Amino acid sequence: MVQTRTDYELVRPDPQAWELAQQGVDCILAAPRPDPPRRRWGILSAPRAGRGSTLAQRRIAFDEYCREHRIDLGRQVLALRPDAAEEPADHPPAACGGQVSGGDSLRRAGGNAGPRGTSRGSVAAACLWVLNPGNTAMLYFTDLNRRPTALEPTAACLRAAVADARAAGAAVVQAVVPADDRLSIGACEKAGMIGLATLYYMRRRRPIFPPASRWPPGVTLTHYSPAAHPWFAETIAATYEQTLDCPALIGRRTMEEVIAGHKATGQFDPALWRLAWQGSRPVGVLLLTRHPGRDVLELAYLGLIVAARGQGLGAALLREALRILIAERIGALILAVDQANQPALRLYRRLHCRITDRRRVFIDRQDPNP
């Protein structure tokens, strides 16, 4: 079967172009196009009943995410296919490799139509960027497993979305994809992004009995407070020395941005942030966070200064997290660790954390301070 080349135009949906923005979301979630909505749930429309429960659940979850975080769906870049209106419904997707127009001068597309009068269904690829606390932007883009021929326009959307996020002041622009998703990995690479890390997502069920305390001599713990903020900032910065956990991120953000990002992960509770002291010197941090509606406690960060490594303090802090898990009556501890950080990975495995998922992280190549 011969497929023709297709020229794509990159556009940003106008704030009033609700249906066009919706088509971009459908492209990202690989959801079926909904009927004209009789009611709207926040930013996204309610999915039709009976059209794929998994996709419907994804749409509902994404809707809740948009409402909770006040996501602006105008922060999308869409690749529109000019000849989409003439294609029959069962026409195969156009092959990759078509020319993509647009760039720094991306135009706003208004109403419910694409360029030159094209109708709904003209969105070939999409990328939504979301600016998060801590000055990082997350990219959500075309589900290429369901649209495998959209690799080229997806890469173009990614490039333009990275540029938009950078122009808005994001210090780091990132995309997180399944480690075995070669199409999404290829799109990120084609867009000029660089591989930051392969993350192992891990989970530890709440133990029945509290683990024994095995603190190195002279170690004490204190909680986070506004007065202790400078100590936390100084210690977190010190733990980055010789780190094996995503070292390419060092220097991309200020320490205040880093701490703001950690605080925005789930529900911040200062009582769950611990600073480890050895005598009068802070030597490590343990940052835990709750996730309302989920029976989990997340280990957002665990770090030690160089002089405190290799003494059993990391294991002691992880056992402290498990004791908190029991005290809070929460079902499981979750965390993510860089595959390259083998000492941390061995520690987590030794304390019975198991790998539940693997994901690749890509970041923009641009220097944050050109």
C-alpha cells in the first residue's frame, strides 16, 4: 500500500478553540473522539460510556488533573494535516516524513477548524506542556503506540513545545516515557532532547512490625520548619556532590526551586521531612510526602553528604520511613531511583522494595543560563 507524503502545519489552539484543543487531548490520550458534549467536566468533556473503559478512565483522570492544577489546554502545539477532511474514515494514517511548517511563528488556530477549512480529525500529533512548581515543565504528547506513523509531526510538536516552555521561563523541560516505548523514545530523540536517566519505580508494602533502629553513633533527627529551611537547603545542596542520581540536573535549578518542587509533590507535611544530624553537623535528609486519595507514602528524596556515606545512615533513614509508614497506617512506600545509582538500588532491594515500573526521562538540551 502506497502512502503519500503529508505536509503538516504546527499551530497553537486559540483559547476559544475548545474542540481543537480537545482533539489534541484525544491525540495525547489516544481516546475516541467524543460526541458533541452535553455536559463538560471541567476542561475536558465527559467520555462516552462503553467506548473503552481504560481510555475512559484515562480521560477522567486527566480531567481531574487539569482541574486540580488549572491546566491551560492552550499550551498545546498541534500538527494539523491539511488534507484530513478529504480522507475517508478508513484511510490509513499518512506516512511519517512529511514537511512540517511552523516554528517560532506558530499561529493561533481559532474556532473548530484547522487551516484552509479542514474539519475535526485533522490533528495528526499534539504536545501539551505543563509548568509545575519548582520551575520544571512536563511534556505530554501523542500516544505513538496507537498512532505509530505520527513520529515526525510528534517530534516537531515536541520541539515547539520545548521552545514555548523555555520562553515561559522553565529551567528544565522533561518528558517521561515507558522504558520499552521505542516510538516515544525516538520522538524525544528526534526532537533534540537528551536522555537523563532510566528510572526504576519501586514499592514496599507496610511491614507488620517496625524495623529495628540502627543509627550510627551520635545521629539525631529534626523536622522541617521555616527556621530550619536554610539547613535543609544547605544539606540538600551538599548531598548532590558526587551523586549518582540524575547528575545532569545539577545546576539546572536553584535550590529554592528544587525545594518548591519537592513541596509540590503530593501533600506537603513538614513533620514528614527529616534532617539527620551527626553531632552539630547536618549530614542527610529524608523527604516524605502523602498523596491524598492513595494509600501510599512517597519517598521524594533521600540524600547524604559525602562524609556520611557508607556508615549505614541511608538504611537507617529508610527504616525510619518504614516506621512512619506503620505509624501513619499507610499501605505502601513508593519511590523512584536512577538505574545508574546502584548503591541506592541495592539499599532499596535489601529492605524489600520491589521494582514495579521502568521509565526513561528526557530533558531539553538547552543550557538554562546561556
